[in-house]
Amino acid sequence: MSGGFNEIHEAPTTFWSKYIVSYDHKVIAKQFLWYAIFFLGVGGMMALMIRWTLAYPGQPFPIIGKLLLPSTGGVIPPDTYAMLFTLHGTIMIFYAITPLLIGAFGNYCIPLMIGARDMAFPLLNMLSFWFAALSGLILLASLFLPLGGAAGGWTSYPTLSTLIGSPGDGQTLWCLAIFVLGISSTMGAVNYITTVITLRAPGMGYFDMPLTVWGLWLTAILNAIFVPVLGAGVMLLLMDRMFGTTFFLAGASATAGSGDPVLFQHVFWIFGHPEVYILILPAWGIVSDLLSFFSRKPAFGAKATAMSMTAVTILSTLVYGHHMFTTQMSPLLTQSFMTLTMTISIPSAIFFANWLGTIWKGSIRFDSPMLFSLGVVFVFGLGGLTGLHLGTVTTDLYLHDTYFVVGHFHYTMAASVLLGGYAGIYFWFPKMFGRMMNEMMAKIHFWGTMIPLNGIFFGMLMVGYGGMHRRIYNPFVYDSLKRLIPINEMITISAILMGLFQIVFVVNFLYSLWKGKKAPSNPWNVGTLEWTIPSPPVHHNYDEIPVVKCGPHELGNPNLKNGRDFQYQTEELVKG
Amino acid sequence: MRRAELQGNLAMTVTLVSGAMLFITLFMGYAVYRTNAPFWPPLNIDKVPLTWPWISSMIIALSSWTCYQARSLAQKGEWKSAQLFSLFTIFCGLSFVGTQTLLWRDLKMSGIMVDSGVFASILYGFTWIHALHMVLGLGGLVFLHLTLLKVDSKNLYKVMNVERFWHFLGIVWAFMFAGLFLF
């Protein structure tokens, strides 16, 4: 291919063009990173408030409680509690994890790892960030409305989310924010898909791409197909709320002719189940690469891993019904969805086994990115296994809407993705900012996250199995749940501990930005393309577009004679 | 194929897939409502005015043809004629949006208000969403015209991609007209 958009552009010179409306994928990645860290803080604080209420109902939230809720003396009332768990879910999924994994790593890694100078459409890329920023502003603004933000759950099921269940404007702004964010995600998806297909360096076949890029690319495909499905749903919900249509109103709430509230659930989960994989595929890709890099071995069955991730991507589009087993679905359908759900276990097990095969007999280096990657292997294993209980109709009927579900999806969507995100931050920080993060603090952060994290989410599995409903405001008032109070307290203490250990990360991140040790161009001794250029890279990434001659995981080759145990992708594969 | 051209074509294909998913979701919802309803249209709705939907359909079909003409004339190097056809396409697009507003007026005059139940919700809601996309499409048509004014065959792929988007909106309208108004 000739011509086109891979030429060197002049570096911007003004503050405005360099940092605010930058077209540079690296700057946009950092914008998304800061955005994600900010919302992780907001969503995390909401999580602590939720947990405080469940362990110590009626007691003022410590330190900032009276400031945030002066009218109740710092006590979190039931309506605020509903708003908190709604916005905690919304923020963590759409405004923290998505921008971190897809916005930050997608933007940073894709062009660098495929040997491109930028994304295919830099202007679209910049717009994608600013649409996301607008969406975040709309959502935050909803918190300051007289009746507060949305309180119908992150799934916003009607009738909870219609004017009957949520009379204020908070839910309306929620719909608007999600729609605007959908536009941003679709713009990103168009860009990522096109970039990977058209801007790979000469010699780089699809299976020569790092698995990180595979994960991000598959995510972009799912985004392009399924985000518009949610877009359609929230648009109709918005019309119900603003213009008086009755798409999702039924019974007494629909004054003339009935809509169908359950239809929204179908639409939501047609999007929602792929969304789980939208979040986790980039983490899988990152972990698949990092396990190989830090085991100093080629990724075991890398092609099979890529194909398994593709198979999961395809199957993820066919299983949404398992979220709706209790909606009086026909038994024929429930069994079909259950079978399809179980089928996902096969490709998942293949790449999980490949992860174990990769680290098996490796010369493992327990640097912080590796610790977090191993953490992902552990928590994703638990998350995947608990998913079997919920994908099976018989057990789901008992466990549906309990804290077991909350524990399960936090293990998969929160723990795996968060740890994968941290692995990525510790790994690419030197490339992004040209400085190393403090390794000791990183390890403290890892253990301070990993141990309480399991306390929280395993505790949730336990109280859920014990019968605790997921949206209870005060478990103390139910006799049957009183025996679970000590576990609830343990979960809350774990959450506080985990929250405190995130301060170690923030301090390390900020300190290392300015005072961290200068990073060499390749501190981890790995061979993917981004490590062939200085840290941080120049504005146009590559002076010469690299030519790829081998795969991304050429480590531990016994034929290497140059004192290195890895090869760059730009080097001919050394054979015996 | 040049890289820029390939990128433009790919991006438009992905955009059309995304757009198609949005409208497929709406049609899927429509199928659910319609198959679950005991009567369709509901008994309280007498007659849906069809004049403006018919006129809209003819206009959008004509605009698809003029858009096609604009692109194929540009490909032949007949830039002046291509520019004329693209201007006519913009005119047709504006007329379509105009006829849609007249359709909404007629619906209202026939007593079919937006809050008259799910049947009315679908008529209004779906045509609003389509009209919103038409406004975006009109922006694309203006871009197409400006591109044609540059008289540069390297930009033909841009013209072709706007044309694809415009045809896509025409196809969506054809499904809407048939599904919502005719049958």
C-alpha cells in the first residue's frame, strides 16, 4: 500500500494543540488515562460508601460523610444508597475501566505495537476523547440535581428507570451521558479497526501482532457492533422520559396502550453480555503478552490463544439470555442459552491452559507487571468458575439477584480487568512517561490490592450463597441475614484496606512522573516494536517504519548468541 | 488501492455496520411489539395518513439516484454535471426532512399523538431517529458537494463513501415505510 496517512506530521507547538486538542495518539492515551484514574477514584469512593452502609447502617460515613450529606449528618439514606450503587456500576464500567483499557491502552499500544506513526484518523481520535469527556461531565452534573443522579441500577431496567421509578432528571442525564459515550466508543472502534487492518508495519501478519493488539482489536469489533444496540435502547428510554412515548411503559403507568419493559432487558443484555468481553478482552491480551515476557518464554499456543479469543468474541454475541432466566423465558430458550453459555468455557479453557503452559518451566521474573498478570490468572479463574453456576438454569434460579452475582461479575469484570489495567500501567509507564515506577511501592500495592480484593469478592460470593439479595439497603433488619453480618463487616474492612492501598499507587504514579528513575528504551528486555524506540517515543513514533521479521514473543531462544535472551520483532529469527 | 482510500472505505463500512445495528435493534423491538399486539394498528387508531410517507419515499429514491449520478459523472470526469446532481441531492434531502415534518403534522391532526400508545411511539420515535440520521447525511452531502468542487479524482472515494451512507439511509427508510406504514 502506498500514500495515505502514515507520514510524519509536524509536532504541535502550543499548549492548546499539544495537550488539549492533540491529535497525537500518545497524548490522547494519556488523557484517557487521567480520565480513568479520576473516575476510578470517584467510583471507588462510592463503593466504600455502599460497603459502609451494608456493614454499619445508620452510622455516619467517616471523615467526609457530613460534608457530602449534611442534611442526614453523614448517614447515607436509602435513596442515596440506590443512587450510589447505580452510579458506582455505571462509572466503573463505562467511565473507569473502559477508558483505561480501551481508551488509554488502545490508543497508546495499537499504533506503537503495529509500527504505525498514529491512528488512521487522528481527528476522529481526538473527538472520541472529547465526546467521552462531555459524557463524563453530563453524568457528574446529574449528581447536583435536586433529586440526585440516576438510581435505577447500572442496568437501568424499566420501570425503575422510567418516570414512574425515577422521577428526577438524573436518569434522563444518565441516558444522555451513555448515548454520548456510545458515540465516543463507536468513533474509537472505527479508528482501531481501520488502524489495525491498514497500518500494520510491513511484514507484520495478523499472527505477528502482539496479543494485546488482538484483544484491543476484537474489543473494537464488538464495540462497533453492539454499542449501537444499547444506543437504540437508551434513545427509546430517553424518548419515554422526555417526549411521552410508551416503549417501555406497561400497565397502569402507560395511560394509552402498553409497551414492554422486558424488551429493554433484551436490548440491554444483547449489548451487555458482549460488553463483559469488551472490557475483558484487552486485559486478556495484555496478560497473554506479559506472562510470556516475564516468563522469558514464547507464549504457549499464541495462535490458539488468538483464535480462542476470537471464538469467545463470536460466542459472546449468542449468550445474552442467561441474564434473563428468571423473566419467564421459555424453557427451550433457557436451555439453548445455557448450552451456548457453557460452550464459551471451551475457548476460555484453551487460552487459560495456554497461560499456564506459558509460565510452566519459565524463568519467571516477579516484576510488578508480572505479579498483576498472575493476579489476573487467579481472579479470572475464580470469576470464570463462578460463572458456571450462573450460566446453569437450575443454580441461577437460586442465585439470581443475590450477592453471588455481584461477587462473580466483580471477579471477572472488576478484579480481572483492574489487575490487568494495573499490569499494563506498570509495564508501559516507562514508555509513556520515560521514567520507571518505584518497584517496591508497586509490590506493596499489589499485595495490598490482591489480598483485600479477594476478601471483598469472595466474601460477596459467600453472603450471596447465603441468600443475601444484591440491592438490600440494610441487611440488619432481616433475621435470616443476621448471621451474615460478620462477613459483611469483613468485606467492608477489606474494601477500606484495598482503598487505602490505592493511595500507594497514586503516590507512586505521581512521584514517578517527576522523580522516577529515567527509563531506558527497553527496561523489560522484550522484543515488541514499541521497545525498539526511545522512552518516551518522539512525536511521530518511528523515524523509519519498522519491518517485522519475527513474532512478538521470541524469548529464551537457545540459539541466540548475542548475550540477550530475546529478539526484537525487527530481527531475523535466529535458527540453530 | 491507495491506503487513504482503503481506510476511508473500511471506516465507512464499520460505520454502516454500527448504524445498521442501531436500526436492526429498533426493527427487532418493532417485531416484538407487533407480534404481541392483539390488533395492529390498535383499535383506537383509525387510519394512518399515507400521503407524506409516499412522497417521502419517492423523494428519497430520487435522491439516491441523483447521488449515484453525481458520483458516476465525477468518475467520468464530468465535474460540472456531477456538482449539479450533488446540489439536487441536497435539495432532495432537505425536501425529505420537510415532508417528514408534514407527516408528523398529519399524524397529530389525525389524533395520533406521541403519547397515544406504543403504535404512535413507534411511528414518531423511529421517524425521529431516521430524520436525525438524515440531518447527519445532509452534512455529508454538503461535504460531498465541497469535495466535488475541488475537481480532484483522488477524492472520489470520499464521494463514494458519502453516497454509500446516503443509500443506507434510503434503504432504512424503505424498510420503515414498508413495515410501519404499508403492511
